[in-house]
Amino acid sequence: MAKKVMSKEELLANKEELVANYNARQQRNRKAPLLTKKERKVLDIGRDQGYAEVKHIRINAFKVNTLIRLIRGKSLDEAYAILTYTPHAASPVLIKLLKSAEANAVNNNHLSREDLYVAECYANQGPTLKRIRARARGSATRIFKRTSHITVVLKEKV
């Protein structure tokens, strides 16, 4: 079943209804309405945030989430300070990701750098790389090399 793609005129005519449906709180077992990139652009959805994502980072998502909990909800400068002085393998990756999200927010969406804060930040499990290790008596075991996908969303304080 293919989704009907609306034209620009249809989107602008139904703008209030579509934006209200998109922003309404959804129950956990119900899917949120999905909009295409074109529909989001016409309706100006997502223009109030800076978004950056990195995939296939060779760090376990569980270990990255411990560091993410420290910066979620903090201002941008405070998040940079926390990550700079935290001795963790994921710190340089998160600093680079924050800089990318900041650049997207400032350059693409014209947001003020001073008002940005870390609205959402999460790490999901990526594909697991499996290696074989030789063991005693001719047997072998697997070694799991876990990866993660990290996402950062910056928004402006209102």
C-alpha cells in the first residue's frame, strides 16, 4: 500500500491540521504520523532544531549512554565543558557530533548559538561485528565487536 504524496498546494491548504497532528502526543503503541522530507520542508517542521547523527561507531551503546546522561538537557557550553574534561572514549566523538549539530542549527536554521541546549541525545545499538577466536582443543568462540548509532538534537530555549 503506497502512501499518497500531497502536492504543495494541498499541504499549504491543510497546514494547520497536519502540523497539529504531527505535534500531538501519541500513545506508545500508536505510530506517529510520518512525513516526507518535502512535506516537512513545506510545513516548516524541524526548522527549530539542529540535528546530527553518526553511525557505526566502534563503541558499545551502553557505554556511550552513560556519558550521554551527563549532557542531556544542558546548555551547549556546559555540554562542551563536561565532555572536554570527562576521560571517556566516547567524549571526542560526542564533541565532534555536538559541533556538527551546532553548525546545522546556526547555518541551516538560523538559530542563535547562545540559546541552544541539548534537547535529545541517545545512542542505539548498531550492527555487531563478529570475529572468531581460536580456543583450546581445536574449538573456537566468537568475539562480539559492538557498534552504535548516536543522535544529537539541539533546540533553542524559549
